[in-house]
Amino acid sequence: MADNPMSIFDISGRAMSAQLQRLNTTASNLANAGSVSGSRATAYRALRPVFTVAEGAPGVATVDAGRIVRTNAEPTRRHDPDHPLADANGDVWVAGVDTAAEMIDMVEASRQYQNNVQVLQTAKTLMLDTLRLGQ
């Protein structure tokens, strides 16, 4: 990375990409929040992206969205003997997703994404203003 120094556009672009991945995993979690399964092992567990620091020149860093991992959130057992997926005890397992926490994460990721959009807009405006100085 030292051969190709990161520009403000690289930094914000990567950050936006990471937040988009975060929003996608949050959407998946919310979509599966009410899903049920016939066993604890196959029940849906929330997803989280793992971010890593990507450093450029000294004092210049951004984020890379790496792999996606499943959380340790345990599914909830619910007694519903009439459900087609119920096990021998009449239980189903509801996805291990905290919808309130997912909504908070969604708002935070959305704000971080918007912050980076604003950084790009400001950088563009400053560059155009600088070019106009020579006219």
C-alpha cells in the first residue's frame, strides 16, 4: 500500500463499502429474526462482519470489510407442538436475533455511511474550489 498512497476517495470509499456490508448483514438478521427451526443446531444465528484496519502512509488508515461470522446468540426454545418443524418434545427454535440491537446497528451503520458520503462531497467541493482559484 505504501507504493500507492490512499487518497481521501479511497479511504471514504472503503469505509462506505464496509458500512454497506454491515447494513447487508443487519438486513439478513432482521429478515430471519422470526424464523424457526426444528433444532438448536440449525436455528439461524445473527451475522456480523469483521472489519480490519487497512493502513497506508503514516497517519493514514481506513477499514476493510473482511469475513462474516455468526454470533454466539443462542436461539430461543418455544413449545409449539402443532408446528410442522416441532421436534419430538413439541419444541421449535426461534432465531437468535435481538431485533432492537439490530435496529440500533442499522441506524449506526447508516449514519456512518452518510458521514463518508459527506466527506466525499466536501472533498469534491474543496477540489473544485481550488481549481477555480487559478481562473
